[in-house]
Amino acid sequence: MSSILNSAPPAPAAPLTVACGIAVAAIVALGFGGARGAAAPSLRVPAPAVDVPVAPGGLQTAILSGGCFWGVQGVFEHVRGVRQVLAGYAGGKAVTANYELVSTGATGHAESVKITFDPKQISYGEILRIYFSVATDPTQVNRQFPDEGPQYRGEIFYTDAAQKAVATGYIAQLNAAKVFDRPIATRVDPYTGFFKAEAYHQDYLVRHPDAAYIATYDLPKVAALKLLFPARYRPVPVTAL
């Protein structure tokens, strides 16, 4: 792992005019975005009533999807207690875990992130709290803002019974409290494998902060993290590369 202070190698020839399945020109034409960006719910949801206690032990992982993986990765790279965040694919088979196929929406994969965190510093429930507060809009079905298709669905892939209990209990808690205007659509399913995305997708927010998609949809999420969770905000992000 490196930090933003270390220079990452140049990205391979990946077109910067494509933003997780939608052209930047189309974003502008459709009128998405605004001064604060359209992608950050900016709602500090209550802490989960049931959580995996913060405890000593080895590093743990959380597998989450919530739209384009650029922004979700970028948010959690700024969270204290997180050691690494990888962009990738989950929910489908290894043979179809590449960007071109996943972008068809027919592989079963969701653009996802694998978050490695220190349970002595942050709990699984707090990871989910940040996820629901600033990383995604959990009421959208098979989309996140301009990006449409099942590959952009919201999903929590639990790795054990404790994570399942926290995730399902938290969603029930937030729905019962009517924290959001609509019911939470985020799925909770067993983890069946995570496949790291291509190198040019890793740390995209860190390496391309001026890209139109990042500036419109993802930097507002990082700003919301800093505003709503100042004690959790890490100014210098950890990076995958």
C-alpha cells in the first residue's frame, strides 16, 4: 500500500471520457450534478443498534457495492482504521470479472469494493454507517444516479454470520426509523468471491480528481465524510496501488 504522497504509475490507456458506463458528455447534457454534486446523500444516519464489537485481532474485510466503484473506493480510502480498499467485482463468476463484460449488466457482478480494516480502530457496523451516510443512496434500485444497470446495485456481501446479523439488523433499524424517504433497497447476500478490477480503475478518485465524473459525483461524498464524520476522516488516503 502507498499513500497519496507517493506517485502512482500512469494509468494504462483507459479513456478518461468514460465514467463507469456513461460518457461525461452525456452527464453534462442530461443536467446531472450541481454545486455540491448529486451523489452524496450527506445524511449522518444513526449508529447500528447491533454491531460487531471493536476488538483486538487480525484485519477484517467488508465487501460492499453501491454504484460506480470509483467513488465508494475513494470514500473509504479516507476513513481512519481502513488499511486498504480495492475496486473490483463481486456477485458473479471469475471468468466474467472484467470491466467490459460487467458493464453489460449480464454477468451477475456488481462494481464493488473490498475494504480491509483494523477492528481495533473501527467496527464493521461503523463501516456500514459511513456506507449508508455518504457512500451511496441505498434507496435506488439497480442504479446510482446517472449509472444504470444491475452492476450498479447496492449490495452488502457478508463473510460470516456476525456480518449478516449486523447488516440485516441495521437495514431493519433504519427502515423502522424512516431515516430515508423510501425503503432501503440494498441487498444483503453471502460473499462468494471478490475479483480485483483492472489497474486503471484503482485509486481513480485520488489519481483523477479533476475528471468531470469524479468532481460531480464523488468528491462531494468525500467532503460529506469530512463534514459528518470528522473523527473518522483521514486527510491523506490509503491507496490500493
